[in-house]
Amino acid sequence: MKTSALNRLDFNLLLDLDALLREGSVVGAARALHLSAPAMSRRLTRLREAIGDPLFVPAGRGLVPTQRALALRERVQAAIEEVRGVFTSEEVDFAGLRRTLTLRANDGFAGAWATRLATAMGAEAPGITLNFIARSDKNIEGLRNGVIDLDIGAQGQLEAEIYSEPLFRAGFVGVVRENHPLFQNRAEAQVNAADFVSWPHISASLRGSGIGRVDTALKELGLHRRVAIMAPGFQAALVMAATSDYIAVLPEPYARWASSHHRLRLFTLPIALADVEVSQSWHKRHHADPVHRWLRGHVRAICDTGTQ
């Protein structure tokens, strides 16, 4: 690009293009940028002239991006973050910082890691509050609009605007109370599939479904378990198992932590269940924020030490 053209370039057009790519419509982009639809249409015209491509073409009642627009998506996001970084101070007074950081995670993660995370972060920033909310869905709107800082858990297909970092892989174990009849006169290695289904089960389900991967694996062996209780989360299932003869299946990192605080016995499952990769995900709007980078670093460190 010639110097004269560069001098005339409006870098706000990057924000316009980013909004159009995210929203997929002039009206949606206008709403996101707090503009009128006619003003957004004029900006799209300027974008087309600056880039030399239609960028978005009609398809039915909406617009679809051209190949050129799609190819620019990641470069536009990277450019915006780079520019934001120029105007973001790296100096943070953590000792005087007052901020609430919201993490969406299941109750197992919160139960095992929340206090350790708060203690580690509080040593540097005593004014920080960690707000854990239930991971009842994987909708990215909370990340997109800034209501959620971090989403922690097994992630599916992510949008281009979402960053993600693996934290650890979690297997599953069986959990029963100490002195459970299942282990009378038998060693842990002797818990076979028939023993496993001979006692009623607790199914930890956020969505109220008692059928899951355990049932699928048992079905392949021609077996069926009786789900007596559908618990709303891992912590509820844990307490129920610790105070009854019911069997629960829980993520191993959480169960190992819980066994040091409850009278529990863990055992290797007699069925094959795939591990789950737990990641932390965040919106690009937070990527360059030094406080957010600090949060992510602490989450990573706590998970590294807590799963070894």
C-alpha cells in the first residue's frame, strides 16, 4: 500500500469488518457497534473500496462472506489485538486491583480447584473475587459479551473468535463409600462388570439425562445398570455416594481430591471410557488484557500441580 493511501486509511474499518464477520449481517454488526443500519452500510461500502472485494454478497435474506473476507478473518482479529495491545498498559497494580472474574465450570472443577486458585491469586491481588457459575451449556454468548471471562471444561467445535488452551486430560473412576459392601472379601482388582452393575448407581447429569457414556459402554457388554438417582452435578453425586451404598462415576482428578476430604474408596472401572480433555477458553476481546493473562496463567499452574 502506498504511503498516501495508508495515511487515508481509517483503522476503525478493521472493527467494522470484524463485526460484519462475527454477526453475518449489516443489522447485526450495526447493533454490535452501536450504529444505525444505514451508517453500517456506508462503512461496508468503504470497506469494499479499500479492499477491492465485495466482501459480503446477498444470499436469501442475508449476506454471506466472500472467500476474500473469510481469508481475512484471522488477520483482522490479530491486527485488532495488536493495536489494542499498543494502547493497553502492561503495568497492573495487582495489590490494589478490585475486579470480579467470572469462570464457567462444572461443580467438580470448582470443588477441587476454586479455593486453591483463589488462595494463589489472592496472595498477589487480595481484592480479586472469583465468581464461579454453572456450566449448564457451552453457548459462547457469555464469552462474546464479556459476562464470562473463562469457560473451563471439555470443549466442542469453537468459533474463530474464541481462543482455547488444553489444561489436562481426565479419566473416570468408580466411587463408593469406605467399607462399601462391594469390597467385602474382595480386592479392588476384582471389581468386574457384573459386580459394577449389581448395585444401584448415581448419574451426575447437568441436563437431567440418566443415559450416558457409562450406559453405552455397558450395553456393548450386554449389561445394564440401574440408575437410582440423577444428581445435578459431581459434588452432589459425591456426597450421595459417600453416605449410601450407591455407586458414582466421577472424573479422576476431582475424585482423587475428594477422597482426601471424604471417607471414600475409588476403583478402576471395569469398562472402557475415553478420557476427556479439559481446556480453558476465552474470547479474543480478553486475549491481550494483562489481568486476564494473569488469570489464565494461574488456572494453568493450579491444574498442572493439581493433576500430577
